[in-house]
Amino acid sequence: MPLLTHLTILLSAILFPSTARANCECGYTVNGTLYTDLTESDFLHIKNINESGWLPQTYTVDRGTARGPFGKDASPKQITTNPLKSRFDWAGNGIHGGDAGLQITVSNPGKGAMIPMGEMGTNRTDMLYGSFRAAIKLTEIDMEFLSSQFSQSSHPVNLVLQSQASIDAGYNAGDTNAFQKHELPFDPSEGFNEYRFDWFPDRVDFYANGVFLKSMTGDGVPRDPGHLMLSQWSNGDPKWSGGPPAQDAIMTVSYVKGYFNSSETRRQEDWKNRCRDINAANATCEVPEITAPPQTNATAKTYFFSQERNMTVNQTVPGGNPNTIASGAWSIYASMQGISTAMLVSSLVLCMNWCL
């Protein structure tokens, strides 16, 4: 190789370091941990739940199986989108009145034996370790909130790892070492707050509004892929969910975000093909953390990679950037649960293959 050509190549490498073909092509980082995939749902602006990457569930559970005085009747009609009137707003009432966002309702059963409830799961089921967060206003995360524990000065959250041990204990995690109670410095029913858990192979870290709460370890830490679920329910058990409510009780969700690794071989190969140089400029993107509860136009406008150009290449992002390459339908459950003053269980949950 001529000396001049060699020097030109060398100078080019020094003056023009490697850059990514697309921002975030190697993934998204949370506290220094890299995740290859994402799912983001901006329920403040979603009008059609069928285009959101979530699947409303339809099933019934009799009271014996539900382990309470009432059974559960999950139906899509208990799930309603209530987007803001303007796409430029991030707080306020929705087009149907009341809090904007995804509304999941538990109704009074009347003289029936089944309590109407709402539940839906993500269209991806390949989530294996990651950081998951949701902004929720309660009427109930595993994290679980029990309204019967609430008072004017006390708002505890129950941090739960639903494991085989809890199944063996009659689906009662309180009788296992995978259960902790933590006092929250706010009332979950007075406004939207972000509930988050970071799932690692050896532990699960819990957060509220970006503030670390607890870390849980042990055999209850999931090690299989799963999918995210949002639900609100009651079985009438006075020792747990309470209820049923005298009138409709609504849990409202403004967003759900997950940054995770995929268990699917095809997804892993996709990542290898698009991530040319993990050290290249802009090849990875740090996930912004909230600094205040997402309750006003200023604080509720959180960051969505899927609403930016060139930040979700080869990701499945329903309703997101039109330049995103969609890769078909997939599914996973992640879990955080809570209960409002209506004595219900409201939750964002990570479920494995045994979580039904």
C-alpha cells in the first residue's frame, strides 16, 4: 500500500471515529446495564388499544379457583382508552372526561357471583431480565397495594416475588421470604406515580418515582422469560383484595415502558446484525429517569425512544415511529400490583409460564 494512502486511512480513523448507523442500534442502558429490546406504550395519546401492542384478556375464574367469596370475570369491555384531547398535552382530562390514560375498571357484580374486572398482556412474551416501569393512578404493582392497609398517614406497598413457594403456600406470598412491606411517602390514589422494578438474574430492585425502595433476592427471582400484564381485580377476600366496590373503581395508566433482553434466538441474531460496534458514538442510549412524579404537563412528558426518529431500528414498536422496522408479534408478563381505597388489587406484573 502506498504510504500516502496508508496515512489517509490512518488519519480518517483518528479524525472520524466509528459512529452508529442508527442511534441506539446496540440497545438501551439503565444504571450501566445494557438491554437490547424495548416496549413503550404512551396511553395518554393511544386511541385504539388494538394498535398498542397489548392484548385484552377474556376469561372467567370461579370463586373456588379465585380463592375468595367471588369469582373473576375478565372482559375487554372493562378496558377503555381515554386519550388527551390534544397530542401536545401531557396532563389533564381525557376525551371521555376524567383522568386521561388507559382505564381498567372493576365493577360491582350486583347479584352475580363474578366480579367484572380488566386485564391485558403485552404482545411479546420473550422478556428475559430488564427494567420495567409504569405510571399509575390507583383506585392498585407485585408491587401490591392493599387499600385496607391505607390510612391518612400510611400508604404501604407490598413488594412481592410470586414464586413456586407462594404457589405451594396457596398463592400466598406473605407466607414466604419473597414478601416485603415498604412505606411510601405519597398517597398512590392522589395522582400518577411511577412504579418500577429492575429484574436481574440474582435479584429484583424496586423503585417509586425514581427512588430506590428495596432489593429482593432468593429462589423467588424469576429465571424464565415472560410478558407484562396490567390488571385490576377483586375476589372479595376481606384479608387481601377486599371489595367488591360499591361502584365502578378505575385504575388509570398513563404509560408503560420496558427495556429488556430477548430470549428469542431470532431477536438475538437481529441484535448481532445491527450492532456493528457497541463502543461507537450513539450506539447505545441511556434511559432517562424521572425526577418528579409524572403529574403535570411538565413532569408527565417523559421520554419515549419510540416517538423519536432513528432510535428504534429493527424493534417492534406498535404505533411508534413510521420508520421503525416491525418484526412481527411477540409476547411477556411483568408484575407490579396495588390496591386502592376501593379495596382492589391493581397491578403491573411480570409472569412466567406458571403465572396464569
